[in-house]
Amino acid sequence: MKKEFLFVAFASIFIFGGCADKVLVNGTKPALIDRASQTKKVAILRFENDDVGLGIKLESAMYKTKVNGNSYFTIISKKNRDDIINEQKFQYSGLANKENSVEIGGLLGAEALISGRVNNASLQTNHYYERRVQCLDKKCEQKREYHVPCVNGNYSMSANISMIDVAKGDVIFTDNYSQNATYSRCSDEGGGLPSKGAVMEQFANNIVNKFMPNIAPTQVSYYLEILDDPEIDYDDEQEKMLENGIEYIKMGRLDRSEELFSKLLTSTNDKCYVASYNLAVIKETKGEYEYAKQLYTLSDTLSPEPNKTISAAILRIDRLLVEQKSLQSQLENK
């Protein structure tokens, strides 16, 4: 796998209008728990009390996790997992714990086990009446009061998910999750409360989305601002370079834009912080963080006064360089 494609696959959409031109960048963020990311051959055990399909949704999300088009995890198939566990007469209740995870993981050929339990998935309803007022004439001089039956539904789910290291027999990561929502409907509003199944399914999806960034790379999006105001006296040719460079960005032609901003920076003897900054944006969009760092730093040096946009870019690129190194390490451990 070539290094330049190792870390981030970017797609850019350019948003123009309002006070500033911006580019939307989609990238890959490494797993939050570095140790979790190093155990990629995983067996997902049957979750306890899981009538909402939380374990199945998590397994599906892990199957779909890809970096550079390649699957990030190797998941022990459900059939092989169940056959081996049943053959060895293990019980699912309390299965994944520090005492037996080494034995079970060895039988399954897994580096890590993921287990979970749905502690609560409930709907509590409360019936009540609401007052209504109806006008009996056009001027509403005569009124009629009446009450309509209503129902209030409180939906809640709580669950625990744990990842256990097979080799060490200890917990890599564990957390508790809770979801709550309240809906109300009255008889004159049409329809009823959302079904318990539909709400619980959404809760399960939310829990999976909260758990996954801890153990796997995730896709992130953010906007980068383009600078378009000449900050020094440009000649006609340099002004045209700036205008055309931005126009090419709008067209998605990063190659031509990069060429023009490079020429503009050179023609000003590396004195144009706008050209340097916009060139850094292109480098960041392409995932060339080291080059972007150099150009953002140059922009900061050339700027005659503190610039919030440039300062934010320097802080961001420093963070991205750390994340890039972490993601490289995670991929090299695959």
C-alpha cells in the first residue's frame, strides 16, 4: 500500500456564497482507543437480553468499516462462533469475562471479544386530557370548551458494551450507554405514538455510532476557508492569478489552482500570505499535511497582524499530523 494513500481518502465539495468561500473536506480519523485498534480479528458474542438487535447492528457496522477500500476488521463469522461455543458447552450468560476470555478467544482464533448487554429497553405511557376551546361563530363570541384524550410516551434504553483482549485477558474498553426520548400525541392530532420497535431501533443505531469511534477509524468532515482579498499591492498579472486560482478551486480543478497559487507565491518573492495560505488549503485537502504545515507557518509569518483563520489552520494541521501518525500505526498493525 503506497504511503500517500495510506491515511486519508479525500473528496472535496466547494461551497460558495455568503461572506467566505469554503471547501468541504472528508477525511478519516483514527480510533480513539489506540489499543483497541490493534486488535482487528474480533469475535462479537451474542449480547444478553438483546431483543432490539444491538449486537447485530454493531457487527454490521464493524463489517462495513473500511480504510482505503479495505476491510479494517476481520470478524469471526456468527456460524463459526456459535458452533464452537455450543460444541464446548459454554454458556452465553456472562461469557466474556477476564477469567474465560483467553480460552474462548483461543478457540475462536480471535484477538479480541466484544460482549454486551441490554439492561433496559422500555416504554412507559401516561394517559391524560388536554383542554381545547372551539369558536361557535365567526367573531368567536361564543365558545365551547372540551377535552381530548392524549398519551405521553417515555422511551428509554440502556446498554453496556465491552471489548476484551484475548491475549491479556483484560478489558480494553467498556462503557455504558443510555438513550431517552419523550413523545406526546392527542386524539385530535392524528396518528399515535411512534412504535416501541422503531424508537428502540434508532436508539440501538445511536449507541453503535457512539461506540464505534473508540475502536475503529471514522469518517469526518470539516470546512476550510479560502482567502480572496489581496493583502499586498499586486500587479495586473498577479491579481489575475489570484482570481483564476480561486475560480479553479470552485471548478474542483485543484491541479490548476495549485499551479497558479504556487506561481503567485513565487512572483511575490514568497511575500503573499494569501497565496501561501490557499496553497496550504489545497495541500491539506489532498492529505499532504507536512507541506500544508510548512505553508500555513509561512502564512502566519507573512501576515502583518494576527489572523484567526491562519491560527486555526495551524492548530488544526498540528492535530491532523498527530492523528495521521496514529492512523498509520493502526493500519500497520493490521
